[in-house]
Amino acid sequence: MPMGYVLPEQAHLALLQLRDHLRLLARLTEPAVVSGDEEIPVSPEALAQCFERMARDLDGVLAATTWPHRRAG
């Protein structure tokens, strides 16, 4: 029987959303020369709020993740 962490579906979806948010932030903060788009100003306060939100979401994922106990057998 394989052993590993158990990640509930809702926590997995939260991780997928976090990944997408990180990609969006990366795109928003890259120089316009790289992306070819107009620069969008992102304030340090807005970034701080995004990172705080992601940290809270990660806390939720970690809290939902469990390590199954090995069954005697």
C-alpha cells in the first residue's frame, strides 16, 4: 500500500488557484519589454495583500493535508 500525504480535493483546487495567482503576479510584475504589453503599475501594498492572501490559503492547504497512519496488518 503506497504511503504519502493525503490532500483533499478542495485543498488540491486551492493549490491550483495559488499556482495561477503566482503566474498572474509574475506576469503583472515583469517588465513590459518582456511581455510586450503595456506596463500595469502594481503598488507594494497591493503585492503585500496578494502575498498575505496566498500565505493564508497555503496555511489552509497545509492544515487540510494529513499523513495517514500505517495500519497494523
